[in-house]
Amino acid sequence: MNSYSKTEIFEFLDLVRNSGAINMYDGAKILISEYGITRNEAREYLIEWMRTYSERIHSDKGYEIGTKEGYDAFSAKRDEAGD
């Protein structure tokens, strides 16, 4: 891969999504343009960003992306909302 952190790229994708500037299915193109990464790297980042988006936006505890603690925080918020 490259020298960019996953967190940095995911935060960038969050900003792009929140701006509403593009359809996020085109997110790989903007990653290639912004970070100079390969098409395959961009797709891998985008797929993981999409797969983990829900658990990341619901975790306000600052847990690392994709960790059990982040998932547990997401699950707890989801369960609270369901009560």
C-alpha cells in the first residue's frame, strides 16, 4: 500500500460524502486523484470505507476503525435507540 493512513483516507471520504459533491460509488476516482494511489488500492479503501461506515459514524467514543471496542460502542448505541 502507500504511506497514507486508513484513518486519514476514511476521514477524507467522510468529508466528500458529507459535501454531497459526488456519488460515493465514484469515490475511488477521487482517491486516485487526491492521493495518487492505484485503482486497486482506491477500490480496497472505498470498499472497506463503505463496509465500515455505519459502525464508524455511530461510534462517538473515538475508537479505532474496525475494532471490537468500536463495534461494541455501535451496538450499545443501536440497542439504546431500540428501547
